[in-house]
Amino acid sequence: MTFTKLFLIQSAEDVPFAGENFIRHTGESKDFAQAQVFAWNAMDKGVDLHFHAEPTKAAVLRKSYKGKKVKKKLNHKKITGNSD
């Protein structure tokens, strides 16, 4: 078992030192990282967006995207009759 795998299956209290990022990938930091990735993907698709310079614009675009994604999924379920 590798060093990384060993620490991934244990809790923070069970390891002497798991690195600085062991605890950071929970709570709001995970949401922040997902928002950053969303901004990068949007920039790759040609949207004029800089996550750090325009955080409000990034948040509004992300919320709008999530809403459209849910609507599209519900519409697809309605059309196909699929419950997945």
C-alpha cells in the first residue's frame, strides 16, 4: 500500500501528519475549488470570466448554469419517462 493510499483511508485523527491539504478538501474549500474549475471551463469555452477578478459574475454564471442543468435533466426525465 502506498503512502498516499494509506492516509486516504484513515481519518485525520488517526495519522500523525497527512499534509496540509488533508483537511482543506472539505466544506467551503471544496465548493471554492469547484467554482474555480467551473470558471476555468467557462474560460476554455470562450466566456469572458476571471474567477478572482469577478467573483460575483462567476457565482451568478455558476448558479445560472446549475439551474439550466436541473431544468434540462427534469425535462429529459419528463420526455423519456426515465426516473434515473
